Amino acid sequence: VVEEAFKKQAAEVKTPAERPSEYFGKYVFNRHKMYKYLPADVYAKLIDVIDNGTRLDRSIADAVAAGMKQWATENGATHYTHWFQPLTEGTAEKHDAFTEHDGKGGMMENFSGKLLVQQEPDASSFPNGGIRNTFEARGYSAWDPTSPVFIMDDTLCIPTVFISYTGEALDYKAPLLRALHAVDKAATDVCKYFYPEVAKVRCNLGWEQEYFLVDEGLYSARPDLMLTGRTLMGHESAKNQQMDDHYFGTIPDRVQAFMKDLEIRALELGIPCKTRHNEVAPNQFELAP
């Protein structure tokens, strides 16, 4: 298995013909796309919700949904999903097609504001979802306008929160939004002592993604990695600063190809990528904006 892993060549990654600035956010329904696909009054109301936290006017939902569907289908999307982060350290989604029966034996494309704003997925499969009998467990997903809608493959992904029948948060986003609101309110009150015109305080996070890359064959030969995602057996690595794969060392070819593919996809989804390099541990690398 080890010999086969060392014989593998780097995958070929096709570089887009456009400059990164031209395909950045290509698959994101950002403000530029909103301005193009939404009526002017609807666009203004939606931006007010995003920037100032005003209550979403349900009357504009149908127009927003129509604009989203037009943009998504023009980019090859055939399905949509309410995409959320349950308490399972992962993501969750249920895909539905844009098509509906027309009542005449045919099909038609449809995506209403009702489907955009709220849905009722099963909550029995998630932690804290079974507050009633399993077959009755109910959860609600609700659209979060402050997070941009995006396309993955052929699916329009709509960022949402996920709450229980009785209102408890069943995901990580609902508590985050509540925390951001609390910080905004408290910080704005303090700022008004010094500058009364302050209306809102926004929180920003400077992130960097450190990750490990393991050859699939080597990974399959390690039950500890497969079952726990962690190294539970083995001996201390020989790697240290005296070897050539240190922090500032040359990035291996297969890793370089992975990084290139990752950066292209991230830029298309509106995720900025600035820095890439080796990290301290064996097979550890980093991506930063």
C-alpha cells in the first residue's frame, strides 16, 4: 500500500481561462446578482434586511425566489436545498427539484417564496430532535438572508437555521446569530456614548484552515483514522526542522494540485484564498484568506 501511494502522480487541474477576480463568486447569489435579477424595490428591501437587520417582509419572498431560480437554472441548477449545520459536526440537506406537476399530465418549473423562507424537515435524525415520539419529531428550517445563497454542482444551497417544534436551536447557526445580535446591541449602546450616529456593530472573524492530507490507500489501511478521524497508534514522527519538508519547504506536487483545485473552487464560491503553505506536523497544510 505504501509503495503504491508513492507511485501516484499529481492529478491534472485545469486552470480557468478567466482571471481569479473575474470568476470570484461565480456561483454565489451576491449583491451584484441580486441587483440584476431582482426588482429594484425588492432589492432595496432585501439589502435593508441584510445590512440593518430589519424584519424580512414576507411579501417580497416570491419575487426573491423567482430571481434566485432564474439565476440558478441559468447556471445549471435543477434542485434546491435548505442547507444547515446540525449538532453532528457536519452539514445537512434534503434536495428537492424545481419541477412541479402542472395538473395536466406535464411538469413545470416552480420555486415559490414559501419554499424559500421555511420548510419542515424531519428532526428525529439529529441530536435533541426527539423531544416527542420519533415518528412525530418535527424541526423547522428558516432562510437566513444574511448568508449568501450558492450553487454546488446542480443544487441551489439556501443557508438556513434549524429549530425544534418548541423553538430550541438544533443547529450551530441559530445560537451564532443570537450571539451576534447580542454583541451588536451591547456594542452599539457603548459606541453611542462616543459617537451617537453609530447604528450597528458588525463582528468579523479572521479565519485560517489547517488540514491534513492522507492518501486514500494509506487511510483505508488505518482503522484508527477511519473510525475516529484521529491517530491512535504509531510512533513519533521523524519529521523535525532538520528535514526538507518543514514549514517553508517545497510543497509536494500532489498537494500542490489539491491546493490549486481547492482554491479555484473556493474562489468560485466567493471564499477568498491568499496564502497556502506547509504546516508543522507531517502532512499538515494551511489555507488562509
